[in-house]
Amino acid sequence: MGIAITAIGVFLLKLLQIILIIVLCLLLFVLAVVCLILFCPICYKGVAEYNGNLRAKGKVTWLFFILSVTFSYQEGKANGKICIFGIDILKFLEKHHKHDADIEKQESALPEKPDLEASQLQEEGEAAQTDLIADEVQDEEQAGKPGIEAFLQRIRELFLLPWKKIKAFFQMLRQIFAKIKGKAESAGKIWEFWKSEITQGMVCILKDNVLHLLRKIKPKVLRGRILFGTGDPCTTGRLLGAAAILYAAWGKGVQVVPDFEEACFEGELYIRGRISLITLLFIVIRILISNEWKQFRYGLDQLKEAL
């Protein structure tokens, strides 16, 4: 008896170990997937060229090219493609929709069976409507011409008609002015909410985080060449001076060539960069846990109730 109990205990212990190992493997797998999603960068690259006509193409990839989005623009036409594991999702959905449309077209082309019950009900309804019209005509014939009281009532309504029209016109004006006044009060409350410290604090938080996002998402590689000219050497020189201010943004990768004689504009540009979802997640979390966001939501709820 003791040997059997020992064997059962060993078996349960081994089973518990196997279950714990499976749970641990599942947790590690989920953790690996989450880390892959958060830390795997979203890569993008694009090329643009202008020589009288604009031509551009670009590509965005994620999760080691499992998901890719490509787009192009040439001769005024834009094209795009979304692929998962190399399968064009847009074409697949288009084919599926076309297949469903063909099936509906085939079903609609089949001859319809006559609905005897519906036609019988329609005939009964038409007969009942004809009897009702006949009864109304008979009542009118029995009523005959209108009496003196009805005639005087019509004369009174005829004289009161202009007064009713004027009254309705002024009532409409009052409604219009009431709506304008209500909208003016609403606009004033919205403007007051916008100028409040709560909203301005929220704007500052958003501005700081958006600038941080732009620093993270800016291209790591930026190369290009721009040839421009206005036909006026003075104006071209001023534009060249303004472009020199932005030299710190694009660096040596972009070459700006002025043409002081002719009016022209040509150029080509190549960019490549990346950003990870963990950066976006940190920015969103920073916004949501800030006191400015909580105060802004409370003020926004009050504004909705006031409006």
C-alpha cells in the first residue's frame, strides 16, 4: 500500500513539473512576442524626384518584412500595396469582393417564382381602397354645398392669413436670434476653455512629446540634390540664404545648387529611417499619466455639460 501511494505521489509530482514547464514556456513565448512587437523597429525608406513631373515611391516594413506597405506616385496616379507574408491583402480582398458580387449576380439572374399569396393580398388591398374612395365620394355628395357658417369661417381665415404669416415670420426671427445667441455663448465658453491654464498646459505637454517623437522618427539617412532658380539673382540669393539656415537639419547629405540666370526647379531626395513601437508607447504613457491630461479631461467634461 505504501509503495502505491509513493508511486502516485511521484507521478503527481512529475505531472506538476510538466505543467509548470509548459506554463513557463507559454509565458516565455508570450514575452518574446511582446518584446518582438515593441522593440522590432518600423523601417521606412523613400525616393522622390522632380523634373517637371513628380515621381515618388516608398516602402514601410515591420517584423522582419512580415508586414510591408509600398506606395508609388507617377504621372498623377497613386498606387499602393499592403502585404503580409508576401500576400497582397488589397488584391485578395478585391478578388473576394468580386467573387461575392458574381454570386449575387448569378442568384439575381435566376427566375423568380410568382408569389400567389402576395398578389392575392395586393388585390384585396386595392379592392378595399376602391371601396373607401367610393364611400368618401358618397359622403361628399350627401354633405352637399358648404353652409353659411363654413363660408364665414373661410372669410375669417382669409382675413387672418396675413397676420398669421407675419406672426410666423417674427417667430422664425426669434428662433434664429436665439440660436445665434446660443452659438455665441458656446463659442465664448470654448474660447475661454482654450485660453485656460489647463488647456495651455496640455498643449505644452503635447508639444514637448511631439518634438521628442519627431527627433526619434527623423530620417537616419538623408541624401539629395536640389537645383533651383527664380530668374532674379537677388531673390535666388535670398532663398539660398534661407536654405543655409536649415543646413543643420539636413547636413551635408543634401546639396543645394542655385541657378542665378534661369527660373528652374529640379531635385531628387532619398530618405531612410526607423522607429520602434516602444518609443510611441512611452510617449503615450507619459501623456496619459501626466496631471495636465487628468485636469484637461476633467475640464473637457465640464465644458461638454455646459454646452
